[in-house]
Amino acid sequence: MTAPALRVEAITKRFGALTALDGVTMGVDEGEILGILGDNGAGKSTLMKVITGYHPPTSGEVFVRGEKVALRSVDHARSLGIDCVYQDLALVNGLSVAHNLFLNREILRRFPPRMLDNPAMRRRAAAVLADIGVNIPDVDAEVQHLSGGQRQAIAVARAVSGQARILLLDEPLAAMGAREAALIIELIRRLRAKGGLAIVMVMHNYAQTLDLADRIILMQHGTITYERRTAETSVEELLSIVRREYQAVGPH
Amino acid sequence: MPRRGLLNRLLRLREASILAVGIVLVVYFRAANPYFLTDANLETLSQFIAATAIIACGEIMLLICGEIDLSAGHVFALAPFVMHFLDEAGLPMPAALVLALGGCAVVGLINGLITVRLRVPSFVTTLGTFSLLNGFTLTISHGSPVETGDEGGFADAFGAGGYSEIIWAVAIALGVHFVLRQTRWGLYTIAAGGNPEGAAEAGIRVGRIKVGNFVLTSVLGGFAGILEAFRIGSTDPLAGGTAIMFLAVAAGVIGGTPLAGGSGTVLGGLVGAAVLGVLRDGFTLQGINAFTFDMILGAAILVAMVANIHVGRLRRRV
Amino acid sequence: MTKQNKFAVGRRLAVGGAALAPALALLAGHPALAALPSHPRWKLVFVNHVTTNPFFVPTQYGIQDACAAFGCDYQWTGSATSNAAEMVNAMNAAIAAKVDAIAVSLVDPVAFDRPIERAFAAGIPVFSYNADAPKSARLAYIGQDLYKSGVMMGERIVSLIPSGVVALFIATPGQLNIQPRIDGAQDAIKQSGKPIQAEVVATGPTVDEELSRIRAWYIGHQEAKGMFAVDAGSTQGVSEVIRSMNLVAKGMHGGGFDLLPRTLTNIHDGALDFTIDQQPYLQGFYTVMEMVTWLLSGGLTGPAEINTGLKFVTRETVGPYLTTSTRYEGKTDKEAVVPRPAKV
């Protein structure tokens, strides 16, 4: 059996006296969509930041495709194929679709040297978008004129075209109407079908997550309290677990 | 069909509206005064425009990446003095000029590092540096103007010759425009202003971009000051100052670069400087007196800008 | 004595000229009755270094009156902040507009050389007023003998203060309309041989800044015996500081140039020993006359240097300046003939 695309074991992250992650062990396989659920403060974003190389863990180990790695930086993680699409999308409004797609990875001319090869970038951008089935007619348009769904699609396309193997999505359906959310859900399914990609999504909406993901993990107070294949669980069950915790702890 | 496409594309240009305003103004002043388009006045007009346009190129790059330089008008006064002292010390004038620009680069470096590393808003940083520069210039010059060395051909090429200033201005504007549109530096400048966190996320060295643009602005400010010093033959500690810095920023803004940053146009700034120059030269040519001059200039700027904004809105609907 | 007469005559000339103005304007329309041969309405451009400075308000009245008298139009332009580049631009625009004559306050020794050359090449005469550059090619200078006025101020200082520290305030050092005064004053003080230590202090081109700087200097030099200035704004500032900090009681002496209203009031109230009138009205009026006579005769007559004179105004003589509000001192724009004093 091949090693999972990504696996973390006993990850603990402390910030001074605060323990944000307490012995988290999880993994995701290539071709799988994993959903991470949990309330605010549960540790979801900290886990993302450890996986993307933004924060080094206080203790614990990270394995990429079976090999132990110590992630030095976001760039290092990216070079290993770990890329994240953040909520603020990291798109630059004043630039075109093509320029955003190739941000910090621009295609340069051979002559004159070090100048942008805009026609080449436009062609490649159109190809990349067509490949993952995203419909954006004019790759020269500035992204500020596009809808939320189109912008999200471009952000995802950027990660994918950058040879990501482990794609993390931070709230990919946030602030989206039903129609646009459906488009993004379709996009994520197409990405899975393409193969070669392990997808991890941090989400708030239980129903959407169960609809899209193959497996979910529930985080509470820095640990994983529940893990199940989505086919074997339901929204009611997840809600009851969360409610149980409230009743035990009380509102605070 | 292709011809319609070209017209369409011209109209869609961000600079289209300010260009339209400029053309209308030229037509107006030509109608009001037969001497407006004569050789003598065109040369004068070009001298009204050039220095502002050169400084505007730098300020526009800074505005795009979210910063501003209030001290550009003061390196403008300092650079010719540095050149003068180096010349007195025996260096050949071209070397003195280059070294003076090097000094300006250092000023820009200081502006940039304080803003980026010490996280001081650039407005405040350059507020401090412009006062420093002002005092420094007054001190080394003892407050007195000096005669700019007259090097014949060299001086002619660097400001003394009638059209030399505007030729430099256009060349610099084209160069900076090219950088903005065709190089990674330009792309990253836009990214640094439009989404600094996102740009940093993507791995762009936002700090380095900003510092570089501060250096560019100071060098351009000093160069403009040197050109003007050769043009009028006098190096004056009171030259330039906040007035010309403000004109340069204004040229950028009316040319289509928003103060908030994230986007901009260098060619628009050139046209903006031209519009301001046409207004100032045109009204002087017509004999408007100093007291009413500012009132009329202010009213004209408002009218021109209202027109600019509305033509711009039309353009976006095209 | 003779000097006083010359100034009185000059003033009467100005008065007479202003009175004639409306009359001449009417006559100009009737060639047979005109005092001068009929000529086009010449365009005369005055380029100034501080266009909005109150000192030049009487100058502009003088220009207006003379233009009305001689049937010309004028433009008052230049820089509001002593910016030589702006003044050069204004001159170039005037040359391009093919005006008939240009007058410029030459506040920079070299910046105006090339524009003057270009004006001459285009057939436009150039005169200087209020400030002059020693090597300039301008046709003539109309204004005060700046160095001499400084010498006279220096002599006055020596007569008031036997020894001690004295400040000489100047708005913008090196500027040609005021620097020679400081030079003259310093030379006169040195000539006297008295143990007076004269410090030259720059105050800036705007009135509000000047006041602050003078105040700050005094607070740092409270042993000073005298504060003097060579430009209108600094003089006003000196008089204000002496008055508001009650320095006369401490033996402070003060004086300067020009007739800003507060300066005059402070002289009247004893806060300032003297001011020197450089007769700005004449600087405007006589310059226009020079231009007109040159243009009328095609350059055959004129140009002539005109010294608009120097007059000490003290507590004894300040009265009429305060009680009469005239166009000639710039206090009102009403046209009037001022009644002559009983005794000259």
C-alpha cells in the first residue's frame, strides 16, 4: 500500500502557555478529499499553518509521501507540493487573471531577458483554466471585476498549476451563494477526478462538507475528537457530538 | 471591424479621460491666445512640465505600492548642491552628477528602510526626512544660492538646452512605464500595493519592492533638481520644496493613479503633469495677475477633474 | 537736506501723476488733445519674487496709476515664494507672448541672465526694480540703492548702541534685494570700530515664520542690545517681539525697513526706533514711466537709473503715515490727492 500523500503524527504546538494543538495525528491519501471541521479556536487554522510550513511544530513529525520532513518555510513546503488557498485568496486586484495565476512564477522571455512574456502567460492561463473546467472568457481582465466564485476558482487554479500535490483549502465556500458554491464544488470534484492530488478542506458548513468530502475529522480544543468516513456518519451525529461537549462544559 | 476595435481600445485606456481633458485645454488656450502654440511658448510650456513629470514617475510607483514620499522636493534642492561641492572639489561634472544621484539613492534607502523595517507610515517617515534635508541643504549652503557650473555642452544636455528637460522627462516616463507593465518589478509593485499580505503569501519580497521604489523616487527627485539647476543657471537652497512634490503627486493622481494604491499609470502621470503645465503656462500667457491666478487655476483644475471623472465613468460603460 | 527735498519732489510727482491719471486717460482717446502721441495699449509685465507680499501692494497701485495715465495694460506675476525657477518660467511665458516690456525684481545673481538675453533678442526691453544684480544686462534699475541703505542703517545702529550683541535679521540670505543691505550695515558697523557684535540670522520668507524665529532667537540671546532687520516681514516681527515682550524697558533698540502697518503702529508706540521707507509706490510708477518713454522713442531715450530713495521714519515723523490712509502707502485703494503739509 502506498504511503499517504501527507501524514502528521503527534503534532503539538504551544504558544507560550497556550496549547493550540495537543497530539494531533492525521493523514490524507492521494485522490482523497478530507474535510476538517470544528469551532473557532479548535485548532484548525493552526494545524493548517503547521502543515503549510508557516509554523514549526513544538513536537511531532510530518511525513510527505512517506518521507519525514522538517518544513523550514512556506516556500519549502510549496516546493514539496504543499500549497494552500487562503480565505483572503491572495489575489491582487489590480492585476489580470493571467498575472494572478502566475504570481511569483511568471513566465519570462528569453530575449529581451527578464522581461515578462505576457502572450505566453495568457495562453498558459487559458489552457490551465480550461483543463480544470473553469470558464473565464478573458484572461486579461482584472480580477476585481470577477465574481466571488470566479476569483476562488482562479486561486485554486493557481495552486494547481503550481504543481501542488497536497492542496489545502481554507473555507473555500465562505461567503458564496448557492449557485457559485455549486460551481466550486464541481471544480473540486473535477480536481479529484484528475488524480495526483490530495485535498484537505477546512470548512464550517457540515452539510456541504459531508456532501463533498470522502472523510471528515472533527477538532475540539486542539485535538481530534472524531474521525469517520462521510458515508458512515451524518450531520445529526456530528451535531450531537458537539452539543454533548457544550452540555459537559457549559456555555462560556 | 479592426478599426473600430482600435478606437474602442483607445477609449478603454485608463489614460483616455485625462488625455481628452488635456486636448480640450490645448484647444482652448490656442483659441484664447495666438502665441500658445508658437515655438517660444512650446519651449516654455515644456519647461513648466518636465520637472514635475520626472518626479511624478517616482511618486506614482510609490503610490501604487501603497506609500508616498514627501521629501522628493527636498532632494530636488539638495542634489545640485552636492554636485556643486563635488565639482568645486575638482571632480569632472559628469562624475559629480552621478555621485550626487548616488547620494539621493542613499536618502531613498533611508526613507525605505525606516518605513519598511521600523514600520513607520511613509507619510510620517518622509515628513521627518524632508525637514532634515531642508535643514541640511540650508546648512551646507549657508542659505545662499550659488551659480551652477556652466559646462557648455554638458549643461545643454542636462537642462540648459531648451527642450532637453522634456526629452529627459518623456524618456524617463517611457522607461518607468515599461518597468511597470513589462517587468516583474512592476507586477510586484502593484501586488505590494493591492494585497500586501497576499503578495507576501505568494512569496513576493514586498519590503524589497518598497525600498527600491523609494530609492527610485529620490534619485528622480534629485535628477529633476539638477536639470532645473542647469536650466536657470542657479543652485538655490529654496528651490523645489513641498510645492513641487505636491504638484508631482497631483499629476499622478489626476493622471489616474489613486492615492489609495494598488494600481496606477505612469503615462497618465505624464499627461497629468502636462495638463497642470498647460494650465499654469496658459494662464500666465494670457496675462492673469498673481492675485487672481491661484483662484482661476484652482477653478480650472476642479472643472478639468470633474470632466475627467465623468469621462472616465463613460469610458467604463463603453 | 537735499535728499529730503528730492523725496518730497518724488512724492509730489507721484501725487500729481495719480491726479492726472483719469484726465490723461480721457485725453488718450483724443489724438489732437493727447499729452502723448497715440500708441497701442502696451503690455507691461512685472515679474516679482513675492507676488502676494503686502510690501508690494503700493507698488501695484503705482503700476496701476501709471498704466492708467499712459494707456497701458500690466500683468503682475512671478513667484509667491521667492522661487527663481518660477520667475524664470513667468518671464519666458511673457517673452513667448511677445509683450512690450518686462520688469523683474532680480533676486538671483545669474538665473535671469539667459531670459534677459532672450527678451532682448525678441526686441523686448527689460528693466529691474526693487532688487538688482550687479552683472545683469538689464537696461536700468529702479529702486533703492540697497548697499547704501544698509550703510545708513549701520550708521544709525552705531549711533544708538555703543557696544554689545546686535542681531541683523534677513528673510532669505543671498537674495539680491536684501543681502546688500546687510552687507552695508555690517561694513558700516565694522568701519565705526565700536565693539559691536553683529549676528546675521535668517528668518524665512513668510511673515508668520519670521515672527517665531525672531522670538526664538531673542529668548536664546537675552543679553542682546539691539535687533534690526532688512526686509519688511522681519522688521514687523522685530517690532512685535520688542512690544510684546516689553523689551524697551530692558534697553533694547530696534529698527528695519518698510512700512507694514504694524511696524508703523509699533514705531508710534515707541517699540521700534526707526524704519526705512523705500517708497514702493515709486518703484511701480517710475518703472512704468521708464518703459513708456523707452517704447515711445523706440529706445532712443532712456533708460536711466532711478533711485527711489531712502527715508528714515521715526516716532517723530510717523504721524502722517498713520493718520492718512492713502494709496501711496498701500493702505487703501481709493484714488486721492493728499493735501500737502504746511511745512516741507
